Amino acid sequence: MNIYVDSKMSDDERRAELYRGSIFVHSPSHNALKFCQFAQEMIEEAFRPLDPLKVHEQLPAEKCAEILAVLKPKFIHHPQSKQYIQGMLSETGCDLSQTYFDVPRMRTAFPGDYLKAGIAYAFHPHRDTWYSAPFCQINWWMPIYELSSENCMAIHPHYFDRPIKNGSRGYNYHKWNLESRQNAAQHVKTDTRVQPRPEESIELDPQVRLVCDVGGAYQFSAANLHSTVPNTSSLTRYSIDFRTVHLGDVLGRIGAPNIDSECTGTTVGDYLRGTDCSHLPGKATSMYQDGTELVYGAAPSSRPGIEAMHNPR
């Protein structure tokens, strides 16, 4: 696995390398910094007068979950969030007419066992491709506040081409939207929703923990195994992640190899074109549909308006 920092590759070259398991790190850009500042303002308004980095010291977990249940969807669906993503994509050399993105998620990782379920789910090792993501999906992740190796995210590179026995065979994206997504905030102490996870012992090391500056971002393939780092710091971690696909790769079925994913359904109806926020064309969407979207009454080009938990991280 290679790690590229501020690479000058074209987007076509970069995507090809990402599909081979590499990671790309980008220094803070103008739009990324503005995006983080925007997120900070929303977080601080939601938790005022408390310090949002230390709410675990002053607020019952149930009350924190209630605040996040309002804050996160508000952030996800705010029109400015989409505008900042469009700006970031342009700044990193993506062709906005060919690049499609999904709505951004605001993630939280609290110290200790304060709040690790539901609306603040601490993700076990997983691939996003276990959650019905196409293999051309690229994940973008960046911290909203200062980050440390004690509260970031880990990528487990030695599993990129190593199959793992996992529960993806029981996961359907459309069923998840219908039955499990909307009750995220109800899970505070434990999370009983069925989600794909490893069904064998996982070697977490070696692992890559990238510590970016605020507004710094890194990209990795949806097929990379990754997880939430147990927060052993004294501060809450807030981060932003979103995902992109390239129309040519969607149509050409170009992407990372599928070595162990058996899920059904698809997230292809979620992505929005970088120029005008229109959905992928019907031809592209239909290529990935398997009929389960009809079984569960899913609209192929719409995203539910509640906290977007999946694709995960």
C-alpha cells in the first residue's frame, strides 16, 4: 500500500491507484477549511454553553444523543454542506461533470464508553463494500477539530487483498433504510441493529492512523478495511466524511476487486453530480439494481432524511 501526500496525479491516475488500495492525503484547502469552520459553528451552537470537546464530562449520554439526533441531519442536508464538497472536489482536480458525491456525515467518537452506539456508533473493522457500496466508491475523511492518534480512524491495509469471513450476506441497503436507519438515536448504551462485521478474528496491526490538520483530508477505497480508533484521549473527536464515484467508472464497472462482499441492494441512487446535484443517470443506476429495491419499496434516486449511518465511515 502506498500513501501519497499532496500528489500532483490527475484524478484518473489517482482513482486507479486508490482502486489498488493506496491512500491519498490532501493538505487543508480553502473550501475544506470553510467546511470545517461551518461544522464547528453548528456543533458549538448545538451544545452551547458547553465545550463540545468535553460534553462527556457534563452531559448525560441520553441528552447528548438527543442533541446529535437534531444536529447531524441538519448538517447532512444543509445546502452549504453540498457547496463546500463541490468546492473541495474542484480544488483536488475532479471533473465535476463526471464526479458524483453523496451527502456528508458528521461523525463523533467520545472518550471511553460514554456514547458508542446508534447516532454515535463506533465502527468495528469493516469495508464499505459490505454495506452495498459500489467498488468504485472513494471515501473522503477529515477532522473538524484538532486530531490525535488517540481519537482518529484506522485503516488496516494488509486486508485489502485478503478475504475475511463476514456477515455481509445478510445485509441489504434498502432493507436497512426501511427498518434500521431511522431509530439510530434510540441506541445509547448498546446497538442491537444487525450490521455486517467480521466473523473471524481480525489482526488490527499493522494499522495506519493518519493524523491530518483541521481541513486536511484523505481518500481511500471503499474496499479498504477500516475502523474507529478507541478514543483514549480526553477529548471528543468530530469528523466529516463523504463519498464519491466517477460516472465513467460506474458505467465501466471499474473499481477495487470484490474479494469477500456478498451484500444485496445498492447505494448508487445516493450520489449527486458535482455540477448540479442531479442523480446518476438511469442507465448507470439500473446496472447495479438487483430487484431488492422493489421488494423494500426503495426509490432508487433518493436518500432518507435521517442520520446517514451507511455507507459507514
